[in-house]
Amino acid sequence: MVAAKKQILTVKNIRNVNMENILQSILQNPNITRSALAKENKISLMTVKHVIDDLIEAGIVVEKESQGGDVGRKPKVLELSSRYGNIVCMNLTSRDEISFLIYDIYRNLQERRSFLIDKEETYKEDLQAMIRVIRERLSELAGELVGVAVFVPGAYDESRDLVNYDLVLGLRELHIRSLLEHEFNIKNVLVFHDVFAAARSEYDSEDPKMESQFYFYCGYGVGGYFIHQDVAVSGAQQMAGEVGKMLVSMEGEALDSRTLEEVASVRAVRERFWAKGDKSSLPEILKRYRAGDPQAVQLLEPILNTIAKVLYNLLWVYNPSRIVVDSCEREYGALIAEHFRDFLKKMRNEAIPIHTEIRQARYDEYHMMRGCFRMTRNAWIEEIADSV
């Protein structure tokens, strides 16, 4: 991993940082005063005055009298202009459905809908049909669109505007960012590897942040992401973290090595049970496993052991402060985390003690897209700071 270069401070980028921080403060606390902004951001009132005056002149921030209290002079408070409205978050990580959420800039959910993929149509046609629904809904909401975030199930090559399509074949040769820039007439379109966005959301939720975190996701796809000292390690061609492509051998299996995704994904677990004539849903399987059902234990235990071995090896490679385990099936993620903690107790190394924290993901990123929203809003704020 290459160390990040130290930023050379200039008057312009110091001003931009101050403006970005002030905008973040206003978003977190609408109706904040200038003096509160100065105190919160540890800058002078004169610095706040210069930044706020520029933002008011540009029509981005408005200042008005406080509505609170009836006695004495009412302080003036600040808020973003009502012209700024919404951020669209689109989830394209499933083979079976596509979905979207619309948030206002304060992260209040305005709309949430899902659409089954129509086998009679192309993936692009399904996507364009959803975009028409989004545009219609946006026309009913106050404020203009300020950003679009897209959640995709693999690495995204920004230079070619293409997504790794092995999980969702319809993404092949689909230039997603160009399509959305045209459809929404907006430049702030960001495409995120789903695992990266979820890892970032979990890492940023900690205060203070831990030194490093490895995020492991086991859903319909399997992936991971390592963040060290606030820097996400993506590797050459943005492919670092594709742990689902690791070759593994499962105990008691005569088959040659398969990928971890072929062994441990939600789909793989269900197919393993279906091959035995057991058509139970995954929640039912997990419930039976916890109850000690012999068949559930026999079929699921080798999968959990395989995942634990992979995480154990990754622990020695990355030595993270924390490993976060996640899944689209929350109970599956919880079981993986519990099983791995038990595995670590058995593998305890007296010479080199392991102090890594193991926990389940806090947020349902795959349905709420918190990380995507946050990074897209940040990009919009940076764009404002550069242009004002």
C-alpha cells in the first residue's frame, strides 16, 4: 500500500476545507448560528463571515431570524436554500430486482421502491423504466436533484465506465454513469462497489475511528474491503477485496477447489440444501441449525468452518483492528460472526495474541445505502466549495 502524499496547504484549499466543514455543520444542524459554526469548527467568526457571505451571495445558504423564543432580540440562523432537494440512490446488486431510494439532503427518506427484473426486457430497458418512475417522483418533490449514487455488485472501472458483470450479466457493456448523466442531466453521478460503500459506512460510524477495519460481506455475492487509517485499499484495477474469488476446499467434499462464493454465498447455501431435497428458506435453515437439527448442522457447519478459515487467514494478512461481518440475510451475518469468534478461541496463539474485534455490521447498507448517500452528498459539497 502506497502512503498518501501530504497535501500542500494553500489559501484556496484551506478556504475550501472551511467551506465544506461549514456546509456539513449546517446540514447536521439546520438553523445554526454563525457563532455556533465558529465554535464547532474551531475557526474565527471573521472566517465564518467570509465563507457565509460568499454562500449567501451564491444563493446556496439563506439567513433568517430564529423562530424560537418570544422575548428579546431573535438571533439570525442559517440553513441551506430550499432550491436544493434530493439525492437518488440506486441499488443494482441483485440478479432478480432493481431498486431505488430518494433522500432529501438531510437524509430523510422520501421514496423507496423495488422492481422485479422483467425477463422479456433487456436489463437496460428495465433500468430506463425505473429511471422514468424516479424522474416522475422527483417532479413531485421540492428542490432540485443534487446527486445520484449507484450501488453495483463488483469493481467499477471509472476510465471505461464499466462494471464487473459476473454477478449481474445485464451490466455487461452498460456505461452506467454516462447513461445516468444523460437521463438526469447531472454530473454528480457516483458508482460504488457495493462492498466498498458498506465498508466505508461501517468504518465512518465509529467515533473515534479505529486504526483499521476489514469488512466481510457474504450475501448473493461474497467480498471484502480493507480500510487502514481512513484510506480504502482498492489495489490495481480496483480489484482488491474480491475475496469471493478465492479458491477454497471444503472439509468432507471430494470436489476440487471452488471459489468461496460458490461455497458460502446465500445462493450456495440454499442450493446445498436443495440438493438434499430440502427446500427450506435460509431463515428456516439458520433457525434449525441453532436448534441443533442434525441435517442443518451437517450441511451448514462445513460452510461456516470454511468461512472462518478464510477470515483467519485474512486476519494474519491484514492484522485489522476490527473485522465486520455482513450479509443481506442479517441472521446469516450474525451466525458467521459468532462462529468465527468461537473459531478464534480454538486457534488462540499464545506467542502472538490476537486482539482483533469481531462484530456484525451495524447498518443495513444494502437496503438503506447510507454510505452511498453520504459520499454523494460529500461530492456535492466539494463541488460547491470549488465553484463558489
